[in-house]
Amino acid sequence: MGWNDALTGTAFNIAATNESPLRVMAGPGTGKSFAIKRRIARLLEEGADPSLILAVTFTRNAAASVVDDLNNLDIKGCEDIVAGTLHGFCFGLLSGEEVLALSGRVPRPVVTFTTKQVLQFEASPMLADLVAAGAFGGKRDCSKRIRAFEAAWARLKSEDPGWPADPVDAQFQTALLNWLLFHRAMLIGELVPQAYRYLRDNPACDALSSFDHLIVDEYQDLNRAEQDLIDLLGGNGQTAIVGDIDQSIYRFRHANPEGIAGYGETHPDTHDENLDECRRCPIRVVTIADHLIRRNHLGQNQPRLRPRPGNADGEVHIVQWPSIDDEAQGIADYVSWLVTERDVEPGEILILTPRRLIGYRIRDRIATAGVLVHSFYHEEALEEDDAQRAFAALSLLVDNEDRVALRWWLGHGGSTERVGPYRRLREHCEQSGASPWEAMTALASGQLQLSNTGTLVEKFRELTQLLDSLRDQDLQTVVNTLLPRDLDACRVLREAALLALEQCEDVSDLFDALRTTVTQPEMPEEGDFVRIMSLHKSKGLTSRVVVIAGCIRGLIPFQNFDETPAEQVQVLLEQRRLFYVAITRCTEILVLSSALRLQRNFAFKIGTQIQGAGDPVRAMTSQFIADLGPQAPQPRLGAEWCQAGYV
């Protein structure tokens, strides 16, 4: 198939133009991926060297899809293009150019996730050590500084990536890097700043002239450092950026949507193309989505997203239930009805929730109804102590010199991560040259004496006893010991381990597979099961039926009253964008669901607003429902919706 077969309009212009730089503003479901792939196909058909084409995508799945679809078009050489995430590219660059080795860095990732804006698991003892090291604030404050560090300290669009200007930030960076260097580890978010500084400071680097064509997707979700890195990489070739300011949803990692909005001002002779006709969603969904997102652009009268003529009207339902439990059961009943009465496959149903605990309730009710269902929350594999303990033990079974895993083990269970005793251990290691494992071995045998380290010795003996029992065991026994079948806290990690066993020759392979699962999660684009995940994780997905549960004020949109009024305004704008992204995933049916009452303890756990006394506490539907406009249906009681046959 030729690159321009059945290609017309804006999609043809995007694929055909040689203007550079090219900026494509593309709303949800408007066919940007289709146009990008045809652009690459044209370049290859015209004789471009595929190894000189870099396609930067936001996920590994998207990168694989680019190559697979070009293969299906029978485009010669497509398997040789460089396609992947920006982090993946930076890791390859830093490793291939020996940057990590020359700078003394070890690419051992600190495995973490975020809960209530605080980094967890392996980052938890790191934060405890940093809090004790200086006047950097508590764990939440240090977590925010780490996010800024990963963005090369460019928190604002007006700040240039580089080194911290604030003296406290500079002191924090020194303490953080010292911790990482001693523990022979890196933050995953460090890769881009490291690559940016390397390319900026080494103008003779071959990578600066390695690509003739650079194509970047989801440009609005890159931070300033990432966007400046793209400029460095594309300096000698043709650049095309693709994105949508209305789908920028990563403010917490300092995403810079202004970078795409003002791209033409910073990049002279920018050629613009605009995709605003939604091919994916039914007309009703596009209509309410456009009304919603235009609330972010008051004073502008032009539609942001247009329905495609000929698309079906679709279904939109807005329902409310008396309680969270009623909501979970009502959605489960609806899913069961869809599968049995409307011949909807479980894999065609996507359920999005702002909190995983809401998702878990819905998941369990659907499973009870006999429908295949899986939840996909990044943190769930390692959120429980037992799962973290198993992961750390497996890491140390592979390499007992893994300093990050040992630091977690020694601190786990202590009210302050045993900061004081560990500081004495680390000081001894830095003075003597011994590793933490060697020093702990000496302490446990009595060959070394360090004051007030008895609690560390107890934890270390517990660890060595466990590792001794696992050595020389077969992989199935290792999995059954660390991740027992009947321990629900380890369920997700155990499932991942069992899936990986057939491809693993030894315990090192098993650990690598699990670490990839938890550090590089990918949302399944298809499957034979109902998918439940967060609104953020739905980015890039499409589903016949989309249900958004938990549409209550304080969750959608989330509000943080600790932030300044100006920051709260920006959060509200982004939360509206997130809701916009979520509702534009569907191709046929959209359901927006809320509950009127929550148990006080449950409301506290999920971090929603609580007003008044009593239990349960009252809630109210999200203010975004009113933003959907006059074409949105009237909200209904869930029971009435059910009795009416879900129409």
C-alpha cells in the first residue's frame, strides 16, 4: 500500500509536507497516529534511511504499534526506525556513550510509586535520610523537590533547565546525589536531565547529528527539560511535534503544555496543521466533551472538538447511587447485563475511577458476577508490606550488594526508617570503604562494633536466614515462599511472577521480569477482560463502553487546599482536561456515575472532602457534570436507570 492511499485533507498534509518544524494540534480520536504513521511511510518510500528516523512516543506500546502498523502496510525498512519512549532513548544514549560509567552512576532504578504526593517503597527510606540531612521539609516536601530535580529544576515555563537556582534546592540536590551515588542507584526520572546536560555540554557528540527526521508524540506532556532535549536532537534535521494542550494531564511532573501552545513563537517558520474532527467518539460524547473543555478557554467561541459527520449518536448516561457500595454493585450489574444481554465482550468495557479503592470494590463485585475483570493501578503490585518484603528479598537473593534493597530492609518497620542507626552504618562504610552488606556481616558476627545498631543487626539476621532458605531452590519454590498463593497482599506480584516463569532460566531473570512489570507498567490495549484503572492510565486507550465511577466533588476534580489560590486554579484546569481525556475514550457508550454518601472512614482513605458530622458522610456529584452543557442527559437515580433497562 502506498503512503497516500485513501489519504485526504489534513491527514494528507501532515504526511506530505516537508515544512520544518511542523506542529500538529490533534484532539482526541482525530486520527493523529494514522497521520504520523503515513508520514513515516512516505519518508521510507522516498528513500529515507530508517535508522535516521526517531519517533518518540509516550509509551512502549505506542512505539511497538508504530512499527507493527507500518509492517502491515508492507513498508520496507520500518523495523529499523528508532521508535520508543524518551526515557528509553536517553537510557540507550547514556549507556552507549559511556556517560553513566564516566560519571560514576549505576543504572539501578529506585522502585517507587506515589501515594498522597509522597514517594513510597524504596524511596521511603531515601526520603527519611534526606529529611534528616537538612532543612528540606518533610517527606512530601522532599518528594516535590525530587520531581523538580527530575525536571532539571525547571518548575515553570519561564525557568530554563539546568542547575537549581535556590540555595536550599542546591543543598537538596547535593544530598540527593550523594545518597544515590552511595547506594549505586538512579531515579528513573534522572535519565532525561542527564541526557540533556550531556548533549548540551558536549557539542561534538555524534547523537546531536544522528537523525534526519524527528517525530514527537504527546509533546504537551513533556516538561521543559524534555522539550529542550528534543530541540537538541532535532537541530540538524526535520522536526514534527504532535500534541494537544487540552490533553495535558501531567502537571505533577512539571509538564509544560505552554511549550506546544507557544511553539511557533520560539521556533520560527513553524508550519501548523490542526486535527479537530473526532473519528472515535459518537456525536453525543463529542458534543459534551467540547462543551466541557471550552470552559478552559472562556471567551473563545470556536469548537475545540467537532463530531465526524456520519458517526452514530451514541449513548450517554449520568447516574447517581445512594452509597459507594450501591454504586459498585450497580456498575457490576450493568456490566453483567452488557455481557449477557447486549453481547458486549468484557474486553470492550473500560472502567475508570479516581481512586483505586473505588476500583477495587467495583472489580470484586464484577468478579463475583462471574465476568472476567482485572484492575491496573501502578502502585497495587507493591502497595502492601508483604509484597514489598518479597520484592526486596528477591532483589537481595539476586545480588546481596544491592544497597537500595538492603537500605529498605534494614529500615522497614521502624517508625523513622531507623535513620540514626543507618547513618552510623553509612558513615562507617564511607570511612572504611566497606559495603553495607560487608559491614552488616561483620556486625552480625561480632567482628565490628557500632553503637546503637542492634536493631539493624536483628533485621539483617532475619534477612540472611530467609536468603539461606531460598538459595538453590527451584523458581517455583522461590515464588511460593515469597509470594504465597493464599496471601492476597502479594496477589498481583504473584500473578506477574507466574506469567514470567516459563521465560526465566534463573532467579535473576525472574527478578528482572518483575522489576520491569512494576517500573514500566503498560496498560493493555485489548484483552478478554473488563479493565479497571485510573483516569490518567486511560490516555491512549479506546473502548466500546467507558464507565467513569466516583464522579464526586473532591475526587473529580481533586482539590488540594494546601496550595495557593493561583495553583488551585491551574489544578482545576488540568483536572478538567483529565476528565475530557477520560470521556473521549469511548466509541459507543459513556456512563458517568457518582454516589451521594460515603462511609466516613472510606472517605478519609480516598482523600475526599468531608463536611459535617455523622457517618456516613454526604457527598455531591462533580461540578464537571454541569460543565457538560445542555446536550448532556439529566442525572438519574441508579435504581431507576436499572429498572428502565439501562436506557
